[in-house]
Amino acid sequence: MNNYFITQYPFSINPRKNSALIGFINKGLRYLKTGYQVGPLDTSLDMNTVEQRVNYYHLLEEVIAYEVAGDVVELGTFTGQCAALFQKVIEQTGSDKQLHVYDTFATPFTFKGDVEQELIRNFKVANLKQPQIHKGLFEDTLAKELPSQIAFAHIDCGFGGDPNAHKKIMLYCFEQLYPRLEKGAICVLMDYNDSKENGVTLDINPGVKMAFDEFFAGKAEKIVCLYGNQYQHAFFRKK
């Protein structure tokens, strides 16, 4: 058993993005002993970094190892880069947990093609069981279609728009998820940024933290910021 797959397509960067130029630059950086390497990342399509995938792997593996009851859900799945990783961990550990993904599949960013079909294709390429796809707005799917027990959740519904509009969406996600999260369940929040914790002032989707601070005020759960390189994220554990 290993987690080397986190650096392989479709769990990671599309290999077509690797280039001779990047290899040449990294060779020079190693020669100069800078301690740095250049990694190819298209932030419009690659929705997570290697560092984040390492975090996902260990957090999901942990709830499975500790036998936290419930299924795995992802709110905002795009082409399934993270979702495929979650399913890989489920199958690698022999877990019977089901993976549910929720998205409108209507926001292509710069992807050209059918987003939902690309998700399905990515699972086929990885030779993984297809997830249970819940297509539509969260307001139309979550209340009726979320599993009654959830062990692991990943929320990634940022759109770079009005922070208050994003906060409203996040609050709705919390309202629906929180009562279904089992004790010990983990919920990962993409784009959660606390500049006091990590020193990163760039905040792409501030509505995430705004919603967390409001919804969890007075609750026992505490946020834990995670290093994600170019992207920020964090998690909390259900008490």
C-alpha cells in the first residue's frame, strides 16, 4: 500500500503540462542548491496541489482507520481530481464507504468540454468505481440527497465572486452537513485562509472563513489550518 498515486494523473497534474523547460529550470535550481523546485500548476484547472493531496490522503485514511461511521461526500467536485483520490483511498483500504459528489457541472472555468463527462472519464482512467453523482444546485440536492451519516466531507465551492454570496452558500452547506457528521468525522474546507496563522494575505474566497466563524461561533469544533503551497485549506473534526 502506498500513496504515490497522488502525483500521477488523473489524481495530479496532467503529464502533458510537464515540459523540457521546467526540467531544465529545476536542474539549474538543484545545481545552485537553492532548495527550490518549479512545479507545473494550472490554477484554473488543477484544483489542488500535491501538498493538499497528501493532507487529503492522511485525513481520509484516518477516519477509515478509526472506523468513523458514514460515507464520504464532496460538495463542488468539478472534473473529479479530488474525488478520484478519495475513491482511491476508499478502495485501497478496503472500506465499504460510498462516495457522493455534488455539483451543477455548469461552471467550466477554462475547461473546454463536458465537465461531468470528464469526471466520469477520469474515474475510468484511474480504474475506479464511479461515484454517486448528485447534479444540481446545492439548494436542490443537499437536503434530500446527503447521506444520513457522513464520516468525511470536502467542501470546494469557491467561485471567486462576491464574498457574501459565497458565505451564504457555505452557511447552507454547514447547515446541511453538520447534523449528519458523525463524532470524529472530518470536514475539509478548500480556500479557508487565516492570515494570522499562515501569514498568507492573499484570500481568494474569504467567504469560507466568514461562514465558518459565524456558524461555529460557540460550538466545540476548532479549525486547523493546513499547508497547501499555492492554495489554502483547513479542516475541523466533529465533536
